[in-house]
Amino acid sequence: MKLLRLALIAISMSIVCVLSIGLVSALNPDEATALVSWASQTYYPGDTVIFRIFIQSNSPDELLIQRIGLHFDWMPEGAFYSSDLSAAPVSIPSNGSYTFDIMSANVPSNVTAGLHNYFVGIDGLQNSISFSWDSPPATIQIHDGREKGYNELLPQVESKIAEADNATYGSPEAQSLLQQARDEYNSAQSSASEGQWYDAASHLQNASDLLDQAAAAEENSAGQPNLLLIAAIIAVGVIIAVSIIVVVRRKRAKAKQANSAVEQSSETSL
């Protein structure tokens, strides 16, 4: 009897194990393919990344997707930016495909610049049996936050340089400041090519400031001829006024002399 009971227990445990294995069976790695498309090719710490997930089924069975998400290497293990589809699972037919709705994820502000791993995770049903499937890891580039400031300022500086070139500055001071701005712009590009984004942004800001100073110097220079003209007109007016006064005084002096001569002639004749 004892042996019979032990045999029954062993058989029962074997059946339970088989059933358990069936319930947690996973979709084979080669039975699905996942691709992620990004709304942008450039992301920085603190950004919100926008993406869509495409799933290609290589399984002969229908797949019911109950949850899909993305895991990045800066997240805790088991955490996902996911979409819960359990209320209305997505059906992917045998060897079919499906593109899921747009999803988003936040890049923490303290994430380091460089390549980061991510993978797609799926929970669903295959032949009424639950499965979990993870895609092979892929990488996404997170760019330096200082590069973002450089890229935002770059078109502004290039526009200012083009405006200065079209204006054809005539002021020596403006021309000198414009040349200094070009030198700073070139230094910024050199630093950017080496990935030195702090120096690149600093040089670019200096170029922007110098271009503003050059425009102001040219404007001041354009106003100087008017001041000189006004001063010249005033000087000419003063000269004319003085000349008139001198002529009038001379005429008066001559008139007095003539009157004195007439009086002396009259006295002599008497």
C-alpha cells in the first residue's frame, strides 16, 4: 500500500509539473521579430522619446498580445514603458504582423550621453497559453545636453553672419568685430567636431555677441556723417555771420572816415 501511495503521489506531481510547464511556456525567440521606429533621431537627457513598435510573427499560431512595452538600461529590472491591452488584446494571425499605436517614454535628466540598450517585451496568449517574450537588445543614442544648446544657437549665428555679409560693413570697427565673430564661429565648429560641446557652445555665444556689437558699430558709424554735416553747416553759418559783422563794421568805419573828411574840408574852406 505504501508503495502504491508513493507511486500515485509521484505520478500526480509529474502531472502538475507538466501542466505548470505548459502554462508558463514562452514564445520561442525565433517566432517573432520586433522593430522600433523613433519620431526623431536625436534625443537628449530630459527629452520625451516618441516611438512605435512593429511586431512580425513567425509563429504558425495566432498570438493575442495583452501587453507590450520597451525597457531601457537606465530602468530598474522588470520595469517597462508599456501599453496595457488586456481589455482588448491585439490579435496577430499566423505569420502576420502588427504596428502598435504611438507610445512615449521619458529620458531622465541624469542619463549619461552615449549608446543605451533597450529591448521590446510582450505578454500574451498562444493557443490559450500565456507567454512572455523579449526581443534581442538594440541601442539608442542619447546625445549630450550641451549639444542641444549648440544646435539651437548655430542657425541663429549663421543667419547673423549672412546678414552682416550682405550689409557689407564700411566701418573699420564693425569689420574687425565681424572677423572676430567668424573666428569664434570657426572655433565653435572645430570644438563640435571633437565632441567638446561646452567649448563649442561657448565659442558660438561669443560669436553671437560680437555680431551684435558689429551691427551696432556699423549703425553708429552710419550716423556720424550727419553729425559732421551739421557741424560743418554751423561752422559755415558762424563764418558767414562773422564776415557780415566785419563788413558792416568796415563800412561804418569808412562812412565815419568820409564824414570826418567832409567836415574837415568844410572847416578849411571857411
